[in-house]
Amino acid sequence: MCPLWIDWRVNGKRIQKPLGTRDWGVAQIQARKIEVDGLASPIAPTTVEAACDKFLSDAKARQLRDSSLRKYRQLFKQLRQYSQTRGIALLNNLTMDELLTFRSTWKNSNQSAKKKLELLKAFFRFCAAGKLIP
């Protein structure tokens, strides 16, 4: 007999988890416990403002050039304005749809927009590595 898994959806995202047992009764008890306890996220909510500040602090500590810092500050200024306009305070509320809408507001040419997108990706890689977002 194979180990049992549970399979459910949270906010449209599919989550599968092994229960570490082959006993159906034990698996049902564990599944009920998970349902009662909920899916507590180990990641504390972070504001867009705080995440941008953390990134800039880290960038200064890494001694990035002033020109790079200036580009990040400009991007974060636009991101903060966009977030405030849309009523988004928490970083994890910046969904892919929101980020695509944010990108559509840019008035940059092709190469400039590409570079700005690279900066945005670097920011979100930093956020994921720092456990600011899942």
C-alpha cells in the first residue's frame, strides 16, 4: 500500500502534501487537524514600502553603483505610487495580474522597459530569497 497524500486548493493554488502514513484512519485525523488549524503561512506579511526599503539597504551594503541605486529608486517610486493608487499595501497582494498592469503603465521604450523589467525581477528574487514572499 502506498503512503497517503492530501490534495486541496487554497486561493486557487493546488497544494499536495504527504501525510507520512498508510493508515486511512490516521490520515483522516491528520487531514481534519490541518483543516481545523488552517494553512498558517510561515511568511509574515510585508508592506511594499518595507520590502523596497530592505532591498535598497541591501543594495547599498553590496555597494552597487549610484547609477544602479538611482534606477532602483525610480522603479520603487513608481511601484509605490502604483500600489497606493490601487490600494495595495502588502507585497504578497502584488499578484502577477497586478504586476502586468503595473508594467503596462510604463512609458519606456523597448530596451528601457526590458532593463526595468530586469530590475523588477531582481527585486522579487530578493523578496523570495529573503522570505518576504512565498
